[in-house]
Amino acid sequence: MYNRRSKFNPLWNSLVVGGIHKGDKFLGYVDLRGTTYQSTTIATGFGAHLAQPILRRRVEGREDELTEEEAVEIMNECLRVLFYRDARSMNKYQIAKITENGTHVSEPYQLETEWGFAENIRGYGGQR
């Protein structure tokens, strides 16, 4: 990444790095300019604008109290908001879980969505 950045042709990456080492949890962020920070919740791209406020409200200050089921529910809420607000998104995704025993990435699954309400919105689709 440094070589590409030095040639003024950087990889336009925003990376989230997470892990556990000797019981210490780590969640960090790094971007193409080398900007880094650590936090208990991180979102990138459009999620930094729409999902991060949800994560702050539902997670920060309760990191050690959350159950896995509640964490998945929060992720589903964030991803549903992002799906409805971004025309380029998909409603299929995977969730990764990091523990002291290693990592586990879920099978792809589809978020339940409902577009029936859009039929009544003037200007939606072929309506005039």
C-alpha cells in the first residue's frame, strides 16, 4: 500500500481490523492516507454516516454486556437501514465473529426487506 501511495496511485481502501490477543480486544480502522484510530464501534463508507449513530446508541458503554444474538440483531438493523438508503447495495451479507478460539464467518444470508410501502409513494418506479 505504501508503494502505491508514494506513486500517487493509492488503493482506495478503508479497512477495519479486529482481533483478540491475550484477552485484549482490538478494533481499529486505517484508510488510504494512513489515518488510524481505535474504537468500540467502527463503520466505513456510507455506514460511517448511517450505521455509526445506531452502533453508538445501541453498543457504546455496553460492549461487555452484549449477547451474540443482540449483536446480530444490531447488525441487521444497521444493514437494513443501509440497504434501504443505498440504491447500489444488496440485501445479502455475511457476519464474522472473532473469539479467542479464532474466527468464524457465517454463511451468506438474506436480510428480510419489504418494499410494499413504495407503491404508494408518488414518483416511485413507473408511477407519475
